[in-house]
Amino acid sequence: GSPRMPGSDSKEACLAAMEGSRGLPLLLLLLLASPVEGFASGKKEAKEFGLTSTKSYSHETDSIGVQPVAQSFLAWLNYTSPVSALSPPMDSRLVKINTVTSPGDHAGHLLQSIKFNPTIGTILSAEHMDITFNCSIDVPKSLVNQDFPPITLWKNGKEILDVGSHYYQFDDNELTTMKAAFSIPNAQHSDKGSYSCKLTIENEEIESDPILVLLEGLPHFIKQPQGLNVTRNEPFNLTCHAVGPPEPVEIRWHWNSNQIPKKTDISPSVLSIPGLNEAAVFHCEAHNKKGLATSSEARIYIKGLPSPPMKVHL
């Protein structure tokens, strides 16, 4: 046939060979059958465009000239594949790694963001009044099921079971709002303290901020004076301690129903007696702006001397 220009048909032949199902073997055959000059021409053309491979190869040649063919083929590939020549290498630091999270990891992440909504921090009420407060929390719907436990009320670290309660639940697109309203009727002094709400989700306990209940009323005695048996004319002390609110609480002492003059202290108060030679009765009064409360009586007895022995026989 007519003579071919060096390297003129090599590109088309290789591309056609690569499109077939047996492209790679046919490509190798074309490489071995093509004149070395054709690949050299391709290498020259690639060099003119500055697209020659940066990898160095040995100039040693085996018995059939495969090494020069490989060199020319690489130069030809660089010339005919501008994408590989012009695309910069990818920086491994820019590669985004996609991690697959399990349902348990997703639930754990949600639990970390669940908190009770802010509520009243302190409740100040008079005694014998009804006290009502509530707690609410927003929970993702994916964590709510039919056996979901209710919000519970705790006081000083112990769950309160005998308290009036009402539960409400509201749903929107993604969240379930749970609300619990608690009531303490006819609040007594023993009802004051620190309360909190708790909810257990996926075995994780979530606790609200504390709610401090304070009851205003008459002073409440923490410690009242106690009766004693004392030695005649020996000193002893009596203690009276009462608290509010409201504060302050003032203590006044009474000896045999008479107020001891100039003996008024802010609670707590200690009464020091230098000694008695006869029995006496003491009590204290606790005063605040709501009124006064009276302690129990402390009866003080004098220890008697033992009777002399009678009818002693040796």
C-alpha cells in the first residue's frame, strides 16, 4: 500500500483497539508491529508540547527493542491524554472521609443535646398553701415509643411518689414535647427543700435544674431545749435553734414563765446557767415577722444527796 507518515495512524489504531473487548492484547500487538520511528516521532511531538513524562527510563534495549517502544508509547500517551498531563495530583489532605454511623451512635449524639427546658428556680410560699410547678422537655420523635417512661419528681435525691401529677404530650414535625405538672397541697414545713425532674431515655438519666421550695411562716424549731438532771450549783447550758423563712429569727428565753431580761439573740441561741439550787422550768420563743413559735419546756432537776446509811452492822 501507500507509505504511512510516521505516527499518523498510530493514534487512531490504538484508540480503536482500546474500544474493543480485547483492546489490551491488540494494543500490545500494534505497539510491537509499529515502526520504532513512528513512536519516536510521537515522542518528538510530545516533547515540543512539553508533555513528556517526568519519569526517567533506562536507555538499555533488549533483543527485540521493547524498551524504546515503551518509551515512545509513554510519550505518545502524554501527548494524546491532556487530562492526565494537565490535572494536578490530588492533595490527600483535601479528601473528605465519609464515616458511617450506627443507629446507636446517632441516638447517643441526640441524647447529649436533650435537656429540660428552663423553669422556675425558687418558689417562696406561705405554709398551708398549695404549691404547683412543672417541668418540660423536648425529645426527638425517633427516641419516643409506646413504653416511654413519664417524667418523675425527686427531692433531696429520693423519688417522690405521693405527689399530685398531670402529664401532657405535644407533637410537631420532629419533636415531642413532654410536660409534667406537680402539685403539693397544703404545704407543710417538711415539704420545703430542693426538687428536680428526671427522665430516662435509652438507659440515660436526664435531670432538670433544681427547684428550691421555700415556705414562709412561723419559725420552725431545729433544736429545742432539753430537760436535765444537774448537780446543785453546777453550771449547764440550754440551746434553742429555729429557722424561717422569713429571716431573721429572734430567740427569747423564759425561766419559770418569766422572760429573762436582756437575753435576746438571733437564732441559734445558747443559754448559760451558772448553777441552780432548786428545780426550774425553761423554754424559748422564736420570733419573725410572721409571728412567734414557742418551744417545748425543759425541766431542770437537782440531783439529791444520797441518804446516810441506816443500821450498819460490822
